[in-house]
Amino acid sequence: MISPAEFVSQVRRELQKVTWPTKNETFGMTAAVVVMIVCAMIYFSAADAVIYYTINKLLGL
């Protein structure tokens, strides 16, 4: 078992190895996620509408 001071020291050393994204990279990744969410929303809304329409026609509603 290591001491708390040694643990904190190791954590700091590991954090120095992390490559943090730049502001532009963060914006780009966020934009990509938003675009994918909108695409998924459109796809699932269309699929839901088709299924709803088909079931209504099959049941004669």
C-alpha cells in the first residue's frame, strides 16, 4: 500500500502525460456530436412516422 502523498505524486505525473484537446478540437468534436444527434433524431422520427402510418393502415384506423 502506498502513502497518500505518493499517490498524489503519481496522479500528478500521470496528468502531465495527458494531451488535452485544443479549443478548436473541442468545438469540432462538439459540432460533430450535435450533427450526429440531429441525424439520428431525423432518422428515428422518420422511422416512427412510417411505422405509425403502416400500423394505422393495417388496422384500418
